[in-house]
Amino acid sequence: MAKPRDDRAWVLVLPVLLLVAFSALIPMMTVVNYSVQDSFGNNQFFWNGTGWFRELLDPATELGGRFFDALWRTLLFSALCLLIEIPLGIAVALTLPRRGWGVAVSLVVLALPLLIPWNVVGTIWQVFARRDIGLLGAAVNGLGIDYNYAQDPLAAWVTVVAMDVWHWTSLVVLLCYAGLRAIPDAYYQAAKVDGAGAWAVFRAIQLPKLRRVLTIAVLLRFMDSFMIYTEPFVVTGGGPGNATTFLSIDLVKLALGQFDLGKAAAMSIVYNLIILTVCWVFFATTTRGQSEAVQGTAQGAGR
Amino acid sequence: MARIAFDRLAHAYAGGGGYALKPMDMVWEDAGAYALLGPSGCGKTTLLNIVSGLIHPSAGRVLFDGIDVTALPTERRNVAQVFQFPVVYDTMTVRENLAFPLRNRGVPAVAARARVEHVAGLLGLARDLDRRARNLGADEKQKISLGRGLVRDDVAAILFDEPLTVIDPHLKWELRSRLKELHRQVPVTMIYVTHDQTEALTFADRVVVMSEGEVLQIGTPEALFDRPSHRFVGHFIGSPGMNFLPCTVIGDAALLPGGERIALPRAYPVLQGRVELGIRPEFASLAPAGSQAGLPARLQRVEDLGRRRIARLDLAGQPFAATLPEGMPVPSEPRVALDPARLHVYADGRLTVGEG
């Protein structure tokens, strides 16, 4: 049966189109427009072509130098976050109770950091880690360790990474916990019958069954940590010096501090493309194995 | 390989609800092929999990060759178990799956390899050894589960928990006969839980019939058919199941409520409780038209089962199934002839043995 066709239906799509145009398309095209121009005060713009992009991608220039410095810092930050949060999240999820009153209590406690507004997380840690009045900072200094995140780059990094772990490990835990709960009891019983110890159970059953949720967890944590802005901005403001100036912070400095709209626009486009590319590559490689598995099951069922 | 014995074994799950398994003494002979048959929720799986140690019984002892293993955890009991839904380790090949129990027990790689290949040959998995286990069909996954039990040469018993539930009907037959064949080659105690009497009767040398947490009868398929020791067994085994007629037994005769007198092969003492006469439809047949022998009944319908026809009757107010002999036209005033040698008397559901 042919579906009835009425071109007036396009009118119904119009509100959405307008909304998307104002919220996404027009701002984005404005950025693209800025990225090929040089701006001066008084709203004067001069055509610059691909100049900003060439400068940005050349580490020898001032712009390229600060861009690549910030990019490596951000990548290092993301890598540290993933390396700590993913194993820690799995480990915590494995130790959570499977039934009883402990389940609800643990889940609520774990969800708490996720519910706190990001700038509040930053403020909490900004105070918590202060060497004069912060519980953590004062305690660490009391132990005789010189810790001052406002002056020492290493201390600043430790603080920012610890804050991210505190804030986001819960997300990994909750995802893994859901994945673990979905494993049927028969697997554990079979493993017992096969004499498998805890490590063998983890390798043979739990880790493979967690693959799907871990893919999501890694993807979410990479994107979020790669785009992090609020918390380090509140705690360190990008310092000391430029030690914790991540790409997003650098971008804001460039756009709103120096008001270099052309450079900032070029940087934000490249920044955006990096995130998209990394996510796509990651997603494509991790889901390829799974689609093979689905085909395999279909073949198996067909025989 | 082992002789498994239950000593005053009973189990009640936490949270009340009474016994899941009522106190029992039982022996599973070494190298026997047992089927544990009963309706859903009768305690079959509980019993199986007690043997494997996944459940610890609330009372009594489990003995393997006379050694008390009640407190031993599953991994130290040398039992293998095949579950209802196939469990394979997804990321491993068939070979690694089969070697998994050996690797966990620290068997040297060379010995493990030989064992795995031997078992794969037994199960017809030799060609699939290097395939990924998750790409196989449900029947092959079940073979892998079974194989993980067989690779251990010290295995005391292999337990099957309704293993053919998710297998296609035409493959069920093949797997069942392979299992039977396997039992001949590898004489190890096998306990097979099922609620399907065909599966139970074709697989097992001895069938254990359970109902409501109680073992009602242990016997060969023939014994269960010929002399069901409990009303439930008679009803549950056979299709259709045994007929039961309430009656009064005096000496060697049974009186039906309608006044008909049926001669019994044996004399019985005075019986207490609800007394019933039991006979299988196979031994009750419709008499030819015009015959005055047998009991009058009302015909309700005839079921054609292919190989034979079953007449559904109303006999003295009770539903009754009888065989309609081959070639006989459906009679208008049916009478049922009972084979006297096949009549059994049940008092309060239990078989009563007469004298003589």
C-alpha cells in the first residue's frame, strides 16, 4: 500500500529546523567564518584564508606552540584519568554487594559525586586541598610532605587528577555494576564446577561480559576528560604558570581573554575534529568485534 | 567415579516455606545412568545442586564413596554439571574452553592437550577445536559444557540440569543418543534432570520420580510403567497416564461405587484411607460390540495418536482412558475389558501389595 503523500508536512518540521539553525548551525558557521578572518576592534575583519590553521598546526609558531602544549597536557590528563578510573571502577564494582540492603546504600553513596554541579566540585576541592585551611592540604603538609597546588605543578596535577577520579569513578562503577548484574548465575556456577578461582572467573567471564559497558565507559570518560574545563578552572585557573592549562582553558583565554576570535575559532574547530575523530576510531574498532559476534550467533542459530 | 549416597538429607531454603527436599536416604550407584524426573518445582534442581555442592543441605550428609563431602565446596568435589542454558567462555576457542577446568587445576599442558583432543573426538567436536566458542550453535555449546566435565579423568559424576531445553527438537534426539553412547564408553555416574518423560525413559537405566520434594519411586523404565509405586508416578509416566477408580476392596475383589465387582489377581487385607484401583490405558481395552464382558461406560471422544487410538470414557462417573483396538469400529455402547494381571490397588496414593 502506497503511503499518502502531502508536501505540506514539511511545514511541521520547520520549528525544529529553526531551533537547530539558531542553536547549532548559525553559531557553528559563525565560528567557521571567524576562523578564516583576522579581527580587530571596532568590528573590523580582514580575510586571512587558511592562515590561522597553518599557524595553529605548526609548533614553531607562537600559536602552534601553545596549542600543541595544551593538546599534550589534555591528552596526558585524559590518559591518567582513564588509567586510574577504569581499573578502579571495575574493582569497586566487583566488591559491591549483589543483594541485600547494602545495594541501595552503595548505589546512593556512589551517585552522590555525580549529582554535584561541576563548579561546586571545583570549589570543594579548591578548599579541601588548600595548605592553610583545607583538610587534605593541611593534613598532607602536616605529614611533612610539601604540598601546594598553587605553586607546584606536580601538586596541581595530582589535585586535578584526584578531583576527576573522585568525581567520575562512580560513573564507571555504576556502568560496570549494571554489566556484572546482567551475567546469569549459571556462568558463576559453571566456573565453580570448573574449579576457576576469582582471577580466572574475572578473565573468562566478567571481563568479556563487561566489554560492552566498558566501551561506553571509556568513550564517555575520554570525551568528558578531554573537554574538561570547569573544575580545573575553579581549582587552579590553569596554573601554576600554564601547568594545568588544558585545551578548553587555553581556548577561553584566547577567545575571551585576548579576544583573538580568528585564532580561537580555528583552534576550536581543530579541537572539535580531534574529539570526533578519536571517538569514531575508538567506537569503530571496539564495535567491529561485536558485530562479528552477532553474525556468528546468527550463523550458529541458522545451522 | 563414585557411589553417591544421601544420609538423612533434607533441605529448606532460607526464608521459610517448609522443606524443598523432605528428609531422604538414597544411593546413586557408581556408573549408573539416572534420570531425575518430576514436574517443575518438585526439588529436582535443588537435589542436583546439593550433589554438586552449589547448595549446602540444611540437614543430613552427602557421601562420595563413603567419604563425607557435605562441607566441601563445588570446586573440590570432582563433579561436572551441564546447565539448562549453554555456558561457554565467549572469548575462548573450543579448545581453550575444554582445557579451562584442567588449566584451573594445574594439569600440565601436554597432558591437557591430549585429554582435550580425546574428549573432542568423543563429542564430535574435533573439527571445531580452533573455532571461537561463541560462534557455535546452542547444541554445540551444550556439547562444550559436557566436554568440560568429561576432560577431567577424576570426575565422580556428571550432572545434567535439563540440558536440552534450548536445543532444536531434531537435534535433541541426536544429542540424547550421543549421551547414551557416551555413557557406554565412559562409565561415569550420570544424573539427568528433566520434566520430559521421553527424555528420562530413553536416557536412563534408572528413573527417579520426584514430587513436592519427595522421591516417590526409583526404578527401571519398565518398573515405573508396570508397577508404579505411587499414584503420582502412574499418572505422571505414560501418555495418557494411569487410570484411577475409587473403589472398596474386600479380599480379592474390588467393588466400584456403581456396584460392579472386579476380580483382583491377589487378595488384600483390610485397607484404610482412600482406596483406588489403578490400571494403565494400555491394559484396558474396549470390548467388541455385542460382548457382555467388561464394565459399561460412556464414550466421550476418541483420540488418534497415530500408532494407536485412545477412547476417552466416563466410567462410573470417573474419566477413564482405554485402548481402542486396531480395526475395531467405535462402539455405540462401549464396555471396557481390564487385564486382571495389570490391576493395582492404591491406598491413600501408595501401591498396596496383596498376598498370593
